Amino acid sequence: PCSVLGVIYHKALREWSGYIGDFENPVTSETTMWSLFTTILGFLVVFRAQLSYARYWEGITLVERACAVWMNGVSNLFAFVSADPKRQEEVTDFQHITARLMSLLVCHSMCEISRRDRSHFPHLDMSGVDPSSLEYLDKTTSKQHVVLQWLQRLVVEKSRSGVIDIAAPILSRVFQEFSIGIVHFVDARKLTAVPFPFQFAEMVVIMLSFFTTVPVPLICAIGIKSVAKASIYTFLISFVFWSVHYIAVEIEHP
């Protein structure tokens, strides 16, 4: 559409009104205002892109850190289990249920920060988990906190029963890893709970719409004699600005 406007302006200025020639004196108030407007708009578009990239990178970093510390916590639990051959069946059951609960915890945490349903984030089957507990989980709103509590309670029970054979001060490291992970996910949730400022985004859209429908086609029509070149340059300038804007819109919600 912007390149079409460039053709229309070109025809109107050069053929219908008989205007011929380029700017004779480029240092005018009009060109000064054009330069000022272009500078401000370019700064706003780039600034928004930088903020969107920062939100994107922060979200990815927080999620990866949370998964890493939770993985480390589960790895520690598997290393802390009893080596007694008589307890191997209990140890195996504990490891299976821990892996299932951790998978469920990651699933619900991702659902919480992405605002999508559980079908987008598959997890291990819940065999071995009490069906009534799963029914309660489906009804509650703080699913990730409930699953985290199940995991911590499971660790305490197995520590008391001897399935986890490690000193309490060392075992406390696991609880620290679990708490750090949930804090990272809560920090990541703010990126979806607090969207990019609407007023800022709308101001950029309005300025871009005006910029690519009036000044750009008009300046290209006045300054370029060839209608094809005027159309191409109008398209390229508009394409670059709108591309940066839409990239920012796409990545501001990682």
C-alpha cells in the first residue's frame, strides 16, 4: 500500500500539477521537521525492539535456570538414596514418583507462564499418584505450588523412612534447589502478567502509520524522477520500519 501511495503522489506532483525537479534548497523547515520526525520515530522503534529483546532473553534465561536447578535437585535426590539391597524396590518407586512429579511440576509451571493448557506441554504418566490428589490438582488454581509441596513432602517422608540415606544438612540443598527454581518461574511469569505498555506500543503504531502513508511516499515522489524507483524506495523504507516493529511485537512475549 505504501508503494502504491508513492506512485499516486508521484503522478500527482509530476504529471497532474506539472511539478518538475528536485529540491532546489534542501535546507528548509520542511526537511528539518522531516529529519526530526524520522529520528524520533527511529529511536522509538529501535528502543521498543531492544526492550522486547530484553524481555525475550530474560524469559528464556529464567526458564532455563529454573529447569537446571530442578534437574540438579532431582539428581541429588537420586544420589542420596539408600544403597541397602533390601530397599531397592522402595528406592525404585521413589525415583519413579519423583521423576513423574517433577515432570508434572515443569508442565504446570510452563502452563502458568505461557497461559496455555496442559496439552501443549506433555509430561510423564501419573501412575503411582493418588487419583484423589490428581482430582484436587485439577480444581486448584496454584497447581505448580501444590505439586512442589507434594515433592517436598515426599522427600521428607522418604528421609524419615530411610529411603533417602543422607544427613539432613546435606539434604537441605535439595529444598534450596526446589525453592530457587520456583522463584525463577515466578519471575518469568511477570513477563506475561505485565504486558508491554499499551500507550507506548500504540504511539509507535500511529507514528509508523503516518510515517509510511504520508511523508515517505511524498518525499520519494518529490525527490525521485522515476516512478518505479519512487515506488521501490517507498516500499523498502516502509518494509524496514514495519519489520523491526513486528519483530519486537513477536518476541516481547517469549
